[in-house]
Amino acid sequence: MKYYQEKGVIVRFDADREEEEVFADIKATVEKRLFPEGRGASVFTESLLEAANKAEEELELGLEGELQTEEFLPSDQVTVTEKLKGSKIIFVVGGPGSGKGTQCRKIVAKYGYTHLSTGDILRAEVQSGSERGESISDIMERGELVPLETTLDILKDALLAKTDLSQEFLIDGYPREVKQGEEFEKKIGPATLLLYLDITADIMMKRLLHRGKTSGRTDDNLETIEKRLDTFFKITMPVIAFYESKGIVQKVNGEGTIEEVFTQVSAILDALK
């Protein structure tokens, strides 16, 4: 306050009066400061009054709640919600080694969806050498879940980077727990469909051990695989029940050949159109 007093730019008004009287004083002061010779003052006043009247009309039409909601939403949240409005968002969920990535690649080739793999996104962050990446690497090597906020922030950034190019998204490996799904809906938007690749633990184990011979991934080893499978059945399976209650789950038998599984997937996506 003292800083602006010294600059002589503070004007005090007695607000303990009728609104019209206070506004008249404010208008006169603004016109005097901005238009000392009077030029343009009438146009400015008309614009000011028009804006005030419009705001009042919007409030009377019951838009106050909507305006306040947008005002208090973080700017990045408003942006991602607006950009994804009307988009198709399909969650592809299944245990490690269930074939999520393979089926997503085939969906992209046939239907043109944009594929976002939370696993790939997180691994890219690890490879970047960032401090956050090092933390994620330690967590993944232990077979544990990366913190909800970390995964959601990285996923949100990836979605925003693609919204100008696509309005149909496949997100595989997400959500891995119910809380992730709830936060996704709050901060990004609702999912259109959850595609669940159903497969037994034994088959997932065999696939992952076979993949580990050539993948070079630090999490493709027996000890970590066992932990990942245990985490999936304890934490991720409740996600299926959560979305079944919303009526958007489509279950696919993931134990057949790649083409047999994709035939089931295609039938679901064709019906979605």
C-alpha cells in the first residue's frame, strides 16, 4: 500500500453509500485519469456500462454457478477438459503380459486411434534421466505402482500433446487402481469404454518370462513378475468391478491367438461406432 501511495496512484472511495453513488464517483475518477481532455470518455463509459449490464444479465439467467466453477478450476484442467470434450477414450486393462500393447497396435492400424501406453510413457520418463524418472525407475524395479499423481500428470501431458491431431484415444495400462480412475474423471474426463483382456496368471507368467529373454526390461524377471501379478490381482481387479457398475466394461478372452483376440476386440469397437 505504501509503495503505491508514494507513486500517487491510490484513490480512496467511501463505499458506505448507495451503489449508484459509489459507481458515479469511480466512473468520474477513471474518466479523469484515462481521458484528461475528455476525448473517448463517453465511449469508454458506454463500454463499461455494457459490460456491467451483461454480467448482471448472466447472473440473472442463473449462470453464476457455471462462471464460479470455471473461475476456480486450475487453468490447465480447464484446457484439457475443453480439448477432450466429445472425445472417445478407451481404457485397455489387463495383467502384465496379457497382450495390451499388441492389441492396441492392431486397433491403431485398423481404426486410427491414438495409442498412449502408460508403461511406455513412464519408461520414457525414466530414460530421460530426470529426477522424477530416477524415482519412477526405483519403483518399477520393485514391481510397485507409480504414485497416482505422477502417472496422471504425465498422462495428461501426453493427451494434451495429441488433442490437436486426434479425438479417439486408447490408454493401455490405466487405470491400475480405482482411485486413478476417479481422479482421471475429475481432472481429465470420463472414459467411453473399458476393454478388459482376461487371462490367467499362469499364461501371463509364461509370456513374460519368454519376453524377458530378449526384451532387456529390468522388470521382466521372475521375482518382479510375481510381484507385478500379485499387485494386479489385488489392486487392479477392483477397477474392473468399479467400471462394471458404470456399465462400460467389455471383457475379451485374451488366451487365444493374436488374431482370435483381435476378432473379439474388433466386434466390440464396430458396435461402439
